[in-house]
Amino acid sequence: MIDLFATRPEFSKLGQQMHSLITELYPICRSITGNGVRQTLEIIGKEIPLIRHEVPTGTRVFDWTVPREWNINDAWVENSRGERIIDFRKNNLHVLNYSIPVDKTVDLAELKEHLFTLPEHPDWIPYRTSYYRENWGFCLSHNQMAALPEDRYRVFIDSTLSDGSLSYGEYLVPGETEEEVLLSCHICHPSLCNDNLSGIALMTQLARLLTGEKLRYSYRFLFIPGTIGSITWLARNEAQARRIKHGLVVVCVGDSGPFTYKKSRRGDAVIDRAVQHILSHERDRFELIEFYPYGYDERQYCSPGFNLPVGSLSRSSHGCYPEYHTSADNPELVKPQYLAESLEIYLQVIDLLENDRVYLNQNPKCEPQLGKRGLYRSVGATAIDDFDEMSLLWVLNLTDGKHSLLDIAERSNTPFKKIKAAAGALLAAGLLNHE
Ligand code: ZN
């Protein structure tokens, strides 16, 4: 049996570390391409040995083309007195992501055509992008825009949009088999914490925890720009993708929301059952969502030509919390405690996947006599990692070569870890064997 909790990870300390990484990455202006992404990958690369890939502009990836690379040095709006009223250096959400360069003076009406606000939350700055349509613009609070007087405004964006490359990071933790578990997060959002940075921080910690463990599956960690990144990876690794047996898109794992699991397109994949099982035994409240073709990179992994068993495990889900895609998705929204809880749930799911095997009862004709093997009435069911007699009986009854340990846990409505512990004891007693 594989026990990923054997080293007793100190989750509260790991929660602090994840939050520190988020705080370090927060000020960087990321996009789907450019130096902000590279800088981000470099920082992650200090924690885990990430391989960085660069895919040139113009590369065809299925129906898409790798876009020109965007970089930005500065952006601001000044009024006629030379006062800087919007400043990218104060918050990188102020600039429309992928803005083309501009330097001109405009009146208020023309300026407003290029301003984006959020009237429902008039103090917050929205996050807006224009990747595939050339445009320039600024994002600001609705209150600030409403107070702008008639004036002549100088708008200045020092950006470049030119041939370069798309960057992404990849790290493989090898296991006993070439069958893979995919963990994927997007790295293309600028100063946004729950949507983007929490996933990066959790995946980085998870990769560190799994490194050096004796594992059954190989674990592929992808740090990619949203949509174009997963399309690019799939286009370059079409054959490789067939090795993916289970996968999760890691997003929005740092806020206080209840856990939410969005199922894979298949709906009944082992990963779907595994996450549902862990959440139902570990949390009083959680949400299950059927697959829908929107959201994050699961859209690409679950496109019909791949149909990979990839779901998405988050706290609040895509677009369903007020701070989503605004300046309020900041380091205060995500908390070490929530990150730590999320990491622990992820590790439990992985521990389940690692141990979900089919065993064969070596004494299938009537129950074996457990008492003479010291297994009956000798164990209590109080310790959380322990098992009870019912677990032993369920495992013995269903290890007929047709049921995996997850099947048994589901059918007996028993937490997987108890079933696993019971199977471990029966293996040690010679009453079970590998299929
Ligand atoms: Zn987003």
C-alpha cells in the first residue's frame, strides 16, 4: 500500500508557504505570452525542476495559431495638468491585457470608449483582455470613471506585440508505470489570486510532496496559459495524452467557498468517483457539477477528440464568486488555511488513485477465520486511519477480481482509507493477493 500521508505533512505550514508564493507572484503582469509568464515559471522553477518550453509565434496548433508575444513596460493616463490619473505601475489590472501601443491625446468621450469598469462593484477594477482583437484600453473603478471631468487626456501604453513565443512549464514526477495523472493550471492572469495563483501554488506544493515518493502513476504537472496553452500542449503531445488515466484542472483553491467538483465529460470516470467519494466523507458541504463546455482547460482536455478523464476540483467555481476577475481577487481573499485544506483534499484524492487496485481473496469459500489470525475483535474503529471488522468483511466479500477498492468503498459506504487499511491488513495476513 502506498501511504502519501506517512511523512505527516504539516498542512498549516504548507498553507503559509503557498500563500507566500502567491504574494511573491502577485505583482507580476502575466498574460498568455510574454516575460511575465517566463518570470512566473522561473520563480516556480526555484521550487521544482520545471522544464520551460517556448513555442514560436505562428505555430499551428489544431485550429489555432500561437499568437504574437505581448510585453508591456508602462501604461498611464494623464489629465491636462499632467497628473497621472491611471497608472499601470500601481495595479497591472489597469491596462487592458494585450493592449497595442498607443500615445495620443483624446477628449473624455473618446477616452470612455476605451475604459472598462464594473458598475456592480463600483470600487473594484475589472480584469479585461483582448487577445485576438487588436485594441487598447484601461480598466478602472466605476467610481473613478464617473468622476472624470471633461478634459484632454494623454493616453500612453508602452507595449509590444511582436513575433516571439508562447511559454509553458512542465514537470514529470515518474512513477512505476507510464500511465499518467495530469495536473494542470493556468498561469496567464496578472494580479489575480484565487483564479490563477492559488492553483499555481497548490500544484507547486503537490509536486514537491510527490517528488521522491514511490508512486504507481507518473504525475505530469502543466503550468500553461489558459486555452491556447492546453491546445498547444495537446497538439504537441497527442500520442502522450493517451497515457493520461486521471486528471484534474487545479483552479480557485484558496478562497473560503465550499469544495466544488466539476466532473469530466465522461461523468463516470474513476477521477469523478474518487473526488466525489473523498468529498462526501471529508466535508459536510460540497458541490458537484456536471461537465459543461466552458470554464478552464478541461474544455480542451475533454474535447471530443481527446475526451480525457479530466475534471476540475476547486473551492468557489469559475465565475461564481463576486471577486472573480476583479482587483478584489487579491492576497486577502485567499487564506493559508483554505489553501492547506485544498492541498490535503488533493493529496487524499491522489492517495486514493494510487491505492485503488483490484485484489483477489485467497480464501473465497466461506469467510476465513479472522480470529486465529488476530484480525477479529482485536481492532477498534476509533483511530481515523484504522479499520473495523465490517471493512474487513466487505473487502473479503468483494475482492472477487471484479471490484477495485474504490468499488468496495462506494458499495459499503465506508471511507476509502478504512477499506485501504483493511485490505493492507488482509494482504499482510496472506488473505489477499494482487490480481
Ligand atoms: Zn480567469
